Amino acid sequence: MKLIKWLYPGMQVKRWLSLGLAGLLLLITGMLLLIGYKWPGISELFYMARAFPGGMLPAGIAGVVVGMVLICLGLSRAFRSVVEPLDSGDRVVDRVFNRRQLQRGPKIVVIGGGTGLSMLLRGLKEYTSNLTAIVTVADDGGSSGRLRGDQGMLPPGDVRNCLVALADKEPFMEQLLQYRFPSGELAGHSMGNLLLAALNNISGSFDGAIKGLSRVLAIRGQVLPVTLEDVSLCAEMEDGEVVCGESQIPRSGKKIRRVFLNPETCSPLDESLEAIKSADAVVLGPGSLYTSVLPNLLVKGISQALADSWASKIYVCNVMTQPGETTGYTVSDHIRAIIEHGGPVVDWAVVNQEAIHGRTLSRYKKEGAGPVEIDEKEAAQMNVRVQRGDLLQEGNMVRHHPDRLARHIMHLVMLHKDGGDRVIPFNMYHDRAGMREKKEAVTGQ
């Protein structure tokens, strides 16, 4: 039935397909004339062909040439009739080409939460569509916390940010999903959170809501909650006090000894474990160490899946320390916390080496934050190699640059694969020489 719709009036397809069919018949006729084959019942055709100037040979050649012209004209105009309502032909071709290239990119799993995770996904989706984002569901503040309490659903905020980051969308759609109501009963809620809440009720499950919005946004890859169980994040402080609630932990002002989930027996999705198993690389962070990254490692089975995986395991360290969580932390302190909670699941630590100057640095120091100190020797003692880079994005906030960070990670992925069967993404071909130089610098080969 779907094919018949192409023949509906006004589609401007039938006329060109008919022209192409006429060209095919003329092409066949011309070839028959060239080989002298007499088709039963149409001997009159050969008598007519003999009357053609020069005889049957020129008539056959004319039939073949005209037939090919009509076929090309008919098919090209039919294709244009289909493509023009969608977009300009060149852009459609570019999209198809890029999509095919991205589908052949490496399989990368990104684990975390907060704005850091969505920022990284924006960069990585330009190099591969084989992406899986595993997102924490311990958030209990803001719009997500209100919906969690009112609707009994998992917090949608971090999931929404990841879906928007991976979407193949128009800018207006992103603006709509990220729109936050300024006043009234909906004050503080984002449109994307409300949409996920509605889909959660319609589909009957949070993962069903994610899959529904993923189809609407045509995302590159998949977004998975780390668990579908209702969990809370708790922290045991150095003085023994236990603080529960993801939003409450940084406010305690005390040094964190460990974090844990309540209940501790929550299980991950099978899709998450399978994605880690088949990954070429797994990236932890960037994001708040104790409230965005570590909660994922506490879900039963995630740390073990990482330990069993042959993938390159990369930790993206935050540029700045975070008051209430990582005050005074060095790179090795971040890595040590990961190992204490999830085991030896880090091979590389990607860190920023670009200096932060001026008012921006002063403002962060007033808030009790500062640049994370890079201590490579201490990290090496934990069998973690540090990879430095100029990774900052210009602006009033100290953040990673999505494309710079993504390129850095892609270099490490390709170094780890070292001649694997998956192709290098198209927009990295021009960087292969630089990758080779980095490999020699890192490995000494």
C-alpha cells in the first residue's frame, strides 16, 4: 500500500517514471535492432527500421542513445520530485554521506551526568553515531526533583540534556525542549522535562519515554538510564555523618569519605552492559565526581562490566575543583576516588593544561574553586596514563570545548585500536599524521 501512494495524483512522480519506462523500452528495441533479433509479432518494426536512413544499424544506435537519455531524464526528475520537498539536493546527499560515515565510526560509551556529559556528546556525535550515553538517575533537585516527587518518575533532566545533545535537529527544536517556564505553577520546569513526563505516562515506563523522544529527535546513538529503579544518593563524610540526597551532599561543606546508593542492590539495563561489552572505548565524565560520575559505578554490574571490557577506559577530569565535593583535589585524587568506588576501571586520564587567567580565575577562587593540579607521577602509580591538552572553551564559565575534547578522545580511541577494522571517521582523515605523532610521543615507538 505504501508504494501505491507514490502513484497518487499530484505527486509529480508518475510522469517521470513513465518517461523512464518509455526510455527503457526504446533502449531494448534499439539493442534488438543492433543484434538483428526478430521479436515475434513485431516484424513490422524491422521493415520500418530498414527504411531508416542508413538501415537497421543506425536505427538501433539511435534507439539505444535516445532510450538512455530518456531513462536518465526520467529517473533524475523523479528523484528531484522526491528530494525537493524535503530539502535541497546537495544537503540531502551530504546528510546521507555523513550518516553512512558516522555509522562506521567507533563504538563509544559515555558514562556520567550533568552538563559535562551532554557537552561531550555534542562533540563526539560529529565523529561517530555509535554512541551510548549511560546517565545517572540520582538527581533530586530542581525541575527533575519536583517531577520525581509529583509524578513518581525517574529524574528526566540529565537524560533530556543528552537527548538534545545527540539530536539531529533544527535549532528551534532544541530551544523548545530547553525552554524553562519563568513563572506560574510551571515555574522552573523545562519543556523537555514535561514532555518526558508525558511520554512516561503514555508508554508506562521511563525507558519507553526515552525511546519515544529519541525517535522524535532522530538522535545519533542511544541514551540509557543507568538503572530503572528509584535510587537515592547518600554520602558518608569524614566525621561519620551520612547525608542523603544528591543536591544536599555538596551543601554539607564536609569532606566526603564515600558515596553509596539506597537501595544498594539496584540493577542496570541489559542494554548498558551489552554496550560496554562491545565498546571500543568507555569515557567517564566530565562531571561532578561524587554526584554525577561515581553513582553510575555503584549500580550492580557496571564496574564489573568495565573491568571485563577490552575497551580503552578514559576518565575526563574536571578542569576546576568543585566546592563541597573535590576541594583541593588533584588529578590523582579524582582517580583514587574512582578506584575506591569502582575498582581499576581507568586507563587514561584526559586533563586540561591550558591556563586560566584574569577575572574568571578570580571569581572561581572567591567561590572556593581552583584549577585541578596535574600530578602525573601519582597517577602513574595507579597505572593510569595522563594525556594533557588545551581543552578550554572561551567564555565566562570554565568549560571543556566540545570539539577539542572529542578530538582528544578520538585520538586515544584510534591509538587503542591500532589498526582495527573500524574506519577512521571522515572528518578525521586530515588528522592522521597528527595522531601518528601523538602515538609516538605517548608510547615512545
